[in-house]
Amino acid sequence: MAEKNNDKEQKYTKYEKARILGARALQLSMGAPFLIKLSKEELEKLKYNTLEIAKMEYDAGVLPMAVERPTPSDKQEQEESEEKNE
């Protein structure tokens, strides 16, 4: 089994990547501007598929989206702040 050494694929889980791509594809379908330059020929080749365009933007590393993951320390800090309020 080959190991993947691509940092980008290890940075996000498959679920996070799906969420990012879906959100960006929705933005594109609602008229958001492309973040990469695509020629008319490239767009016609992709058949103006917003998900494929979002994948190209993701692979280029230009998507301005971040993923916040909960950590045990955050959970503990939230619990402490709730105790102080009581």
C-alpha cells in the first residue's frame, strides 16, 4: 500500500475536504468569482461544472477557508468559564 506524502491531503479529513469543496461549489454556482484563471476552453472542457472548478481551486491552494477543530483544552476552558458564571 502506497503512503501519501502530500501535506494538503493530510491536512484535512475526507469529510472536511468534502465540506470545503461543497461550500465553494455552492458559492460558485451563486455567482462568486473564480479564484484561479481559467480560459474559455478550460471552462468548456469542464462543462462549467462548479465542483470541478472548486477542486481545481483546492488543488491550487487558493481557497480562503479554514477548519476549526475542537480540542480537549478548548472543551475544558469552556467548562471552566461556565462554572465561574454560576
